[in-house]
Amino acid sequence: MADKQATVYIVDLGASMGAHNAGRTETDLEYALKYLWDRIATTVSNGRKTDTIAVVGFRTDGSDNSLFQNDENYSNISILSPMSQFLMPQIRELNKLLEPSATDRGDGVSALVVALDMIEKYCKKLKYIRNIVFLTNGTGNFDFDGINDIIEQITEQKINLTILGVDFDDLEFGVAEKDKSLDKAENERALRELCDQCDGMYGTIAEAIEEIQRPRTKKTRPVHSFRGQLSIGNESTNPRSTLLIDVERFPRTMVAKPPTASSFAVPSERDSVGGNLHKIRNTRTFQVGDEDAPGKAIDIEQEDMAKGYLYGRTIVPISVEDQEIVKFDTEASLKIVGFIPKSGFERPICLSNSNIIVASKANDEAIMALSSFIHALYELDSLVIGRLVTKDDKPPVMIAMAPIIEPSFECLVEVQLPFAEDARQYKFAPLNTVRTTAGKVLDKHRLIPTQELQEAMDDYVDSMDLMNLEGLNDPLLPFAQPEDIFSPLLHRIQQVIRARAIAPNSDGIPEVSPILLNYSTIHLGLDPEEDLDRLKQAADVCLVPAKAKGKKIGRDKPLSGLDVGRLLEERTKSKRIDKNNPIPEFRQMIASAQQREDIQLLVQQMGDIIKDIIRYSIADLHYSRAIECLRALREDCITLEAFEFYDSFIRELKSFTEADRKDFWSRVRKDKLGLVLPTEDIRSKTTIEESNRLYYGR
């Protein structure tokens, strides 16, 4: 279970916080709230009930706190949000309250006392990580009388105090406000001294805002994936010479994945204002073909199905009873099968995330035994090969374990190894020699690089060498340190979600954080362009034009001299498309069309058939058939460069379905069978906006 946290944010809401300073277009309060909202949004995204937040405002127009009833010194201090888990309703409510007030009355130190009182009442004597974050511009009243008692209380409760000020001087960060008033300078000095005596953090808000741009890795409490005994030796045949050590297995590294989206139904205008979204629940049905059944298909239950495995092109069914017979029975275990030198291990063969194996915490003998085993592996520079079964009846995996020894920690790091079937061997012809069918070795060939090409490639590769570049944050470190590289996809999605959660009605989305773009462009220390141009010339690289899409109308005359197209053309003119077999007949007839008028006539016939299928369908029983006809019509119109006939029909179909078949149009939108886009036919002038207007009626 994660550690419980209680955090109180104290925000200066005085009238002076509504001023614009230091050439900023935003007010001091808006500038400070960048940090506040980021911290709150990060806590909300974690989704832990044990992470609670409270917000206190001082220099407010009113007074709302429990200490004000007995002491006027606590006036103009309001509890904007009591201590609780923050969710979207709390964010929306707090967003309305964080506005500059009309007064500068109110004591900042008294607001700190209110926060201490809230933490003491909420946390009591329980084990909590206690935090107070103080945001102010340093103006107004700060009564530091009796500050020693406050420092003693902060230290006694082990509260982490952080004070961040708008335009506070920080010479190390390079921020110094010009023409600072004497009162603000004195308040800054006293607040810094307060942090020093409480072992707190003090700084300027500019540094804090820059720091929040850096993505934060999420640390999770590990959960064991195996508990059992590490065995050395064969316990079944020789138990006296078998060593057993109680161990536990935990994940060391895991792939961080972006949050997944869920489908929700948007409330209609009939719903109340501010109504919640409705989650969509999916249902699944299974059908098999039956010519005698309505719709030529019958529903079946999942229990009536059996698994089938492909063997070539044949499906081989295996019943549940047969699967129980062939199931490979295993027991949870971790057995050592051998040792290899560290130099004989190839890193590319790792198949999984890494895990760690440690001794059971409550077993001193196991801790001592595993420590001795780890030190022996380290001294011999060796690795362990083991067989792991995490749970009963789970498939076994082969693993490699390496010793890790740190000043306060020892463990075995484990990764999964491939089986023989997982490693595939491929043979490739050598790149520097060419043999003829007679076995002769050629020195010159179009597939053998020339000396000029080889030198150009060598220079191009050398020009992109990253080993000589300086680190991003420290010139003494190599380029691209792992702790400086973040997943742009993961953190960009999280950034947008946080911004939209805080300001759902804002226009657009925030710009990408610059730190995510550090490795998206060529480093200034690299200059591969000149070498790349020389490489293109040496390799004779030229642009290959894209193949033209579409087919010409009509067919070449066959060698037999028989004009089959003429015969099919006469057949096309004399026969209409059969409604019971529309797709094959439509494609046969349109393939023999010689003129665009013939294509237009066939498109009209096919369109009438599609509308009839929709019109006489019982509910959505025949919609799938109509969709297949529509897809065939669209594909052939694009192939024969007659997309304008399809575009005309699809607009007509939209009007046809608006009366009482709107559910069919949702199928058209889902299968993306709307207007033809330029990516499908370069002659099309349809834009994405026009296509969406047809889909959604906007």
C-alpha cells in the first residue's frame, strides 16, 4: 500500500496578485497557479484515495476558518477546499474560487497556522507524509511574532514546508526583481529564514514552473510476482545435497504506457445542463451461417464453441476435454540449472522486462545464504541460468540472473531467455562479394560498393557520432543520459489530459513541453547534411515516381481476335444487375464497360439495389449486406477513376437515410465509406472538413 499523504496549499489571493509584473501578460496569481494546477492535476491522475489535498486562501474578501471565531488575527483567511481526495468536482469548484480579491488585508503567517491546524486535526497521530506549499508574491502583512512556536510545531509534526514566491530573488537561478519594495524584501528574508530553520524548501516560482515542465517518473509500490524457494541441486534424487533459499521476485523495470481512452455517450440537449457522460457498454454475439435461418445466420452461445488451431490452411478443433489431457502440469518453483561466464551472455537475447530476486525479509538464514550466493557470483564474474514457474500450471520460462551489489542493497537481476524455437537463424549473402552461377567471384558489380561510396558512407556515419557530444544538462556527462530521455507520447497525452481537466472550455491544447523535443531534431553539434549529399551522389540516389492509381477504361484486343469486351458490352446493355447476386454481376459488367455513360448507368443500378436493401430491411438485419455492396461500389469507382459518380450517390444516400434509417448512416460513418479523398484519388478536391460535414451533418 502506498504511503498516505496530506498536502495543504496556501494561496495568496490579495488584490496585489491581480497585477501584471516583470513584463508578463498574465497576473501574478495566474503565474503562480501554473504550479498549483500542475501539482493538483498530478495528484488527481494518480487516483490514490490516500493522497488528500486542502486549499487555503489568505487576503480573501471574507473569512472562513475554524480559528477566526476566537481570534480576529485570522480574518480574511478562507478554507477554499477541505482536506479530501481531489476529483474533477473539486477541481471545477476550486477553479471558480481562485480569483484576486478586492483587499490586501490578511496575515500570511496566520494562514500558515490555519494549515497546521488542519493537518493536525486530519492526520492526528497517524503515519502521514505531511506537506504545506505556500504561494505568494511577498507583499502585504506577515506578522512573524511567535514564529518560533510555529517552527517548533512544523518540526515536531515533520511537515515538509515549501515556500514559492512570485519574483522572489534567487541568484543561483538568475532571478532578481528590480526596484523591489523594502516591505517585500524584508518579507522574503524572513520567509527564507523560516524555511532554513524548518529544513524546508524556498525558491522563486519561475524555477518551480520550469521544473514542472520536466516529466516526472511514476514510482509504484512493487508487488511480488513469485514467492517460493530458490533451489540448487536435485531435491528429488539427492535432497541432502540440495540448497533451498526462501526468495521473493519483484519487478525492477516496467514499460510505462499512456492512459487508454474509453467510449462515452455525449449528453443530448434534453439532458440537464452539466449532465455526466454515459459510459458505453459493449455486448458480443456469436453467429454461424445457416441458409434456412432468417438472415442466413443463427446465434450461438460461447459455451457451445470450441478452440480451433490452424494447421496449414486447415482448422483443427480441440475440445476442452482434450485440452485438459495435453495440458503441461507444472508447480511453482525456481530451479538453477547451470552457470555461464558473464562474457558469454548476449544482451540482445533478453525477452522481457527485468525483475529482481531478493531473500524473504523475515528469514535471516535466507538473507545470509542469498548474500553469500550473490557475492560468489560477483567474484567469479558469472551468471545463473534458471527455470522459473511463477504459479502452478503456468508455462515455465528460462531466465538469466546476474548479481547486483550496492552499499545498502543486494539482489539478483533476472531477465527471460528465449527457447530454441524463439531464436530463428537467417542466412544472408555477403555484402562485399558477388558470385556468378559458375562460382566466379566478381570484383566489380552494381551490388558491390565502390571506394568512393564506401568513403562517403564512412564519413556520413562519423558525422552522426554521438559519443563526442556533451550532455544536455552537464557537459561532463555523455550525450543522451537515460534520465534525460522521456517518452513523448506518454507525457504529451498526460499533459493534454491535465490541461483539459483543469480548463475544459479552453480553446485548443497546450504546446508541447520543450523538454520532450530535445531529441526530436538533429543536435547542433552534428552536421551530416554535407556528407549526406555526397553519399547521395556516390550512390546515385534518384526519386522513383509513384505509380499512378486507377485503370484505363476498356481492354486491349485479345490475341484470339475475338472481341470479348464487345460481347460483354452487349450483355451489359441488355441485362440489369440481379438483386440476389449484385456484387459479382456489378463487377463483371463494370469491367467490360467501354464508356463513362455505361459506368454511370451501372452505378445508378447498384445504388437502387442498395437503397432497396436498406428500405426493406427488418431493423438492421440486412445492413451488413448493404454495406458490402456499398464498399464494392466505392472500390470500383475509385479503380476506374469515376469517383464523382460515387460521391454523387453517397450524398443522395445520406438524404435517403435521414428519414427513418439514421442508424444505417452510422454504419457508413464507422466503415469510412463517405466521400472519396485526395489520398485515394489525386483528382478529388474533397477536404477533410467536407467529409466530416457529410458524416456528422455539421
